[in-house]
Amino acid sequence: MSINLKALSQLQELFKKLVSGTHLNRLTDTELWVELENHKVDYDALFAALGFALVVDGRGFAYFKTDQASTYTGKLTRRLALLLMLLFEYQADQGLHLFQFQQWRIDAVLLDALWQHYHAVLEAEEITQPQILKDIFDSAARIGFIAVSDGAYWLLPAVHRYLDLFEELAGAERPEQQIEVMEDSL
């Protein structure tokens, strides 16, 4: 297969963004997203030849799949996973539908509510002050999981990666819980 590199007008910008660990989002990276969609076969082939696995999710985000993570990335990933899990739990308790997460306005009031409600859990992960919640979201914004607009945070389609994982973990727990209930009833 031959690839016309001249036709890939956004190659440098796309590669720079993806190789840094940033997620490309259809909503916030419109020009790059259109470029990727228009030349997906060429980008797939080129990135694969360079040793990168490009994942394009139909829900509107793309990233390089990698098994390597730096210490900082691992810490951020853990903290973001925890914060998102708590946010999803809190919002579900408020009666909000989880798959409508892109409509949630996450402002100082909501972050304070999360801090108050989950203070002990957050401190166990060394999140010892409310400002750290904002810092985590700011870091997540730099890598394409969150947008900042009008003084609030907005979750982007890439958050589906975390929601998928949470659902998978919840599904894995259910059979064990069912077995325990059955054993208890015997």
C-alpha cells in the first residue's frame, strides 16, 4: 500500500497530539477529526508502520493504544478514574442518566459536593484538599477527557473509556454477589 503523505495535511498536528497521550475528540478537535475520518485508512497504515495502534471509537474520540505509562500518567489515570467513578455515583444518586455525562456542568459547587460527600475516599488516594480535584480535571483537560468552558468542566466523549471500564467492573461483581446471595439463602 502506498500512502500519499502530501494528502495528509494534518499529519504533524495529529501525530503530535496522539503521541503525547492526548485523546482527539470530535467535539473539540473538529478540523483534526474530519482529517482523520477522511484519510483513516492512510493514517491507520502509517501509524501502524511506525508502531502505533490508532483506536477510533465511533462515539467520537481517538487515541493511540499503548501499554506503556509513565509514573505521572499512571497517577493521573488512577486519580481521574477515582474522581470520575465518584462523580458517576454521585450523579446517579441525583437521578441523572450516566450516558448523558456530556451534558453535566461540573462547576465549583459540584466539586465541593463531591469533596464533602467522598472526603474519606479521596484522602485515601492522597487527594487531601478540594483544589486537587480541580487540578485533576485541569490535567484531564490537557489530555482530551474534559473541556473547560464558561467557568465549568464538561466531560468529553473520551470519558466513555472510563464508563466502559466501570460497567465492566460492575458486571464482573454481579455474578459474585449473586453467588453470595444464593449461598446465604441456603
